[in-house]
Amino acid sequence: MDKIRFSRKSFLNSSLLASSLVIIPNFLNILGADSIEEINFAKQDPIGFAKYKGIENPIHQIKF
């Protein structure tokens, strides 16, 4: 039987890619951003982005 051998580096790279594909859509959903421009705006000014989305007190709207 031929066994496929993975190096540690290829395993870690594959794991990182798979985890990012799982995490990123959920993060974008929580953020509430609909486009790349909104994501960039949220990165630059999170409080301004929260006000833009209609959240008056963003500290009280933190999701866990």
C-alpha cells in the first residue's frame, strides 16, 4: 500500500488555508460589510462604520 506523506510545512499551509476559508465568511457576516469598500472603511474607522450602519453605541453591540 502506498502511503501519502505530508511534510509538516505542507500540512500547516493546508490547515491555514482551510481554516481561513471557514472563518472569513463568518467574520464578514458579523461585521455586516457588504462590499470591499465597506470592509476597508470598517478597518480604517470602526466607530464611523458602526454609526454608518446605524449602531449608536458600538461598545454595547459587540457580538461574541
